[in-house]
Amino acid sequence: MATVLWTGFDELREALRNLPDHLAAEGGAIVNAATDAFMAEVEAAYPVGPTGNLKRGLRKLQKSSGRYGVIYQVKNVAKHAWIFENGSQTRRSRSGNPSPMPPGHIFVPAAIRHRGRMYRNLANMLEREGLLVTGVAA
């Protein structure tokens, strides 16, 4: 089991909650842009299958929005999205041939990259306002 400890997140969250209105709007735009860029990268990387369901299954859900920020959730509702991302074990197909599905590893690595960029952009925004931001996530 792996453990991740990110110190300073509570302080960053508190600083974001106390932003002036113009920075709250800018922060929301940063989160929205990161979400859209993530979805565009994932959609472009997904293979074109016979149905197109993997690409069409991407959904951007706004979980909350208000004075203290915005939260988006991106998920893929295609029935085979999890299997595509994680792969499957070797099994026998109807033709009798072994047919393992290798993992795609597209969604999660892209999410990690875009989340890191988003955090850095939010930290840069706070620093422009004179706040000290240290230990920003990669």
C-alpha cells in the first residue's frame, strides 16, 4: 500500500477560500481550463473503436460551484472504460485463441499531469497576489 502526504494543502485551500472575487473567478477559470485540457488529451489518445463509445463516454460533471471554488468530476461512462484503462487477464475467446487486453493507461496518467499543472497555475495566481506558496504538487 502506498501513502501520499501532501503538506500545506489545508493552507492552500484556506487561502483559496479567502480570495477576492476577481481571483475566485480566475481560479474557477483555471480549474475549468485544466478539466477541458485533460478531457481533450484523453479523447485524442483513446483509440477509435467500432462503436466510438470509449470517446463518447467521457463526461464532465460539475459537482459544485460557488464563492469558494468549483469542483468538476470527469468520468467515462462507457461500459468497457475500466477494462480498457486497466486491462484484463488472458482468457480464451470464442475462437479458442488467448486474448488478453493490455491496459491502456491513458486516463489516470493524464489526470495526474493536468491536476499538477492546475495546482501550479493556482499557486502562481496566489503568488501574483503576494501570498507565499511553497511545496506545490508536481
